[in-house]
Amino acid sequence: MRIGVLGAGAWGSALAHVARAAGHEVQVWSRGMALEPLQEAQGLILAVPAQGVRAVLSGLKSIVTNVNKSLLPLIISAKGIEQGTGLFMNEVVAEVLPAAEPMVLSGPSFAADVMKGLPTAVVMAAQDIADARHWAETLSLPHFRIYASDDVKGVEIGGALKNVLAIACGISDGRGLGDSARAALTTRGFAELTRFAAKFGAKPETLMGLSGLGDLLLTCSSRQSRNYSFGHALGEGKTVEQALAQSRGVVEGAATVRIAQALARRHGVDMPIVDAVHAIVDEGRAPDQEIARLLSRPLGPEIRQG
């Protein structure tokens, strides 16, 4: 097959490597290049930062409209929620590029591990499970296993919110609060993620899987994660600007946290850890101030009913 990869960063390059290894002809696009060479693609992989998705899709309009009189498969690997609109990535695709069929690829995976051929397992989600299975089989390798799902929203929410929660764990480690604190933050953060996802109709089993709990565990515990490393720098006392400047790439959680917090409040979801990250990243609050606030919250049952 001819597959186009939009985005030549670390993750786009890793997915292009996977597609080539799976036997496909691959065309990689990066900023500044003409989009026309992608016109013959039988599927596209979108590997640009979440906040840049709309602009890239707008440029695709003229070349994917009514291709072969059918929807063009478009696999979204961006993880985030669009600022300003509060739309998830599949919703941005539906709004800007109705000639495309949005699917979501997410799960616990670092680009460096994928490029080295280390064992990795992720999830492909589509509205039609048959489409998810088809593309999972199309791109899977012995060391890059792709499972199929029809829970697009659940897979997307796991990918978007784990970045915000990874910032919290990075801050905790940067302040030297220890492994026990990180374990508690990861677990309570997962509870927030599942409450949030439930409001949008996500399946609980999706959040317990690779694209939810799996991705959260990886991102909250490794310096390979840009979001964790950004949080770690904040915990060490760097400003948001300094922490962003030393990042190896885009910190998706820093761009997502404000809109995630706004959506949580709009839907009545209690997310104290997300609130704390928002206060530190967007309002300039001191990490110690937010840590003290979290530790002073009233005690209650661990498992909430309803």
C-alpha cells in the first residue's frame, strides 16, 4: 500500500519505519513540503502535535476530497485536546476534513524503542471494529503489536490526559517526594482519568487497557517522556518557560491541561491533580503550594459510588 506520514519528528519517523518494515511504500511529509505527493496515498498517518492538527488538515482539503469516491483512512497519533474548541482530535478531523475516516493509534510507546525494534503494544481505534482490525493487521510487526478497538473516545482520552498526569508525577519526583508519592499520584490520577472518560461515554475496559492505564504507567515513570521531564524541571524550580525551552520537543500536556481542566469543570468532574497542574503551568502557582493543597484535601472513601 501507499501510506503517507504527516510529521517527520521522532514519532512520525518511527511510524514511517514501522510502515516500511510492514512492506508498504511510504511518503513522509514535513512542514514546508508540498502536500500533493500524498494525493495517491491509500491511507494517511497524522503524527503532528495536537495543536497543529487543524492547520495540517486544512492544507489537505484540496487533495483528499472525494478520493476514489470513498473516505480516506486517516490514522491520528496526536495526543491532546484542541485549545479554544475543546474538541478531541477525531472531532477536529470530522469538522475540517469530512472526506477522511478518522482512526486513533495510541498506547505505551516511545519512538526510540520502536526504532530499535523493542517489543511494543498499542491500540488502533475506529468507529467500525472491522476497520480497526484491518489497519492493525496492515501495520503490525512481530515487535510492534497493534490491538483493535471500537472505542475511539476512550483511546483518545487516555492518550490526552496521561500527558497532564505525567507532568504531575514529574513535579513530584523533581521535588524529591519519593516513589510512594509517585505511585499514589499515578493511581489517583488514573481515577480522575476514568471519571472524566465516563462523562464522554468511554468504555471502562478501554481505560484499563494499553491506551489508558498502560500509557499512563509508562509516561508517569520515565525521563524519556517529555511531559514527565517537563514536570521534573518544574519540580526542580525552573519556570514554565525554562522547562519548555529545555524540552526535546513539544510538551503536549502543557498545551492540553487548560482545556482539560475547563472541560472537567463544565461536566462536573472532580480532578484535583489536573487542577494542580493547571495552577502551576497556567497560573504560575508554586509546586509546593499545590502539593500542600492536595495533601490537605478532606479524607474520603477511595472508591466513589456513582
